[in-house]
Amino acid sequence: MNLSEPIEDPRAEAAVLETMAFLSTLTTAAEVRHRIRERRAGRDPSAQEATDFARHNLERTGREFQELLMRLHASLVRARFHDENRLAALLRRFDDLLKLNRAGRLLHLIHQRLLSLYPAVPEDLVERARLLEGECQTIGEAEDDAFLEALEAFLNGALGFTAQLRRAA
């Protein structure tokens, strides 16, 4: 399905685009608020973390990342096996992009925490977190079917990564 084609009802399209812009703004504002709160609490995301703190938060962040992957997988199944009208497909894609954005932020945190635990964790695990974070950004740039193919490849690799992460943490 070509998502770049206009929706038949111009008022519905305008309402959807307005809602999407509003949700994007709220998501960004929530992330900024969280970062400010973390900094005020004395947690600098760029600093090395104590081993116990990093390990505990790595487990929590890893679980959240895996749950997000499951939601993305469910969305992929919907996209592949259910007929959707253009509006539903557009909204699903927008939701997928929001989830991928969150997955990228979680992978960034995972990467930082793995660096805090290095050399007690495998070097390839640290590098894989960094590479997956980059994939999150490039998937969002893909068009229609290429997006679904890229998402599926990302999910397969990311689920393997989470299994390796659980063993290492």
C-alpha cells in the first residue's frame, strides 16, 4: 500500500495529520522532561555508571526494549496479514515510527550501560547495541514495503540481541 497517496476525505486527512503532529510534540516534550528530571537528579547519561547501578538498569531497560520489540512484531503481523485502509495503515506506520524512536533511545541507554560494564560484557554485544540504534533511524526512512522488510530484519536481529543481552547481564 502506498502511504504517500492522499486519503479520500480531506477533512479526515487533516485531522489525522494534526493528531500525528500533536502526538509527536507530546512525545518529544515527554522525553525532554525526562532528561531534565534525570539531570536534576544528578544522573548524567554520558557518564560511566557504577557497576551495580548499570547492571540493574540494564536489566530493566532490556526488558522494556524487548516488550517494545514484541509490540513492533505484532504491528508487523497486522501490516502483512490484515487488509487495512490507507488511513489505518498510515496510523499504524506512525505508531511504528514512534516505537522505533523509543527503541533507538533505549538502545542508546543499553549501549551506555554496556560500556559501563565493559570489559565484563562481550565487546560484540556493545557494538551490536550501537549498530541496532543506527538501524532504528534508517528504518524510518524506508518507503512502504521496504519499511516492512527493514522492520522485519531489525526485529529478527534485535530479538537475538536481547537473548544475548540477558545472558550477559
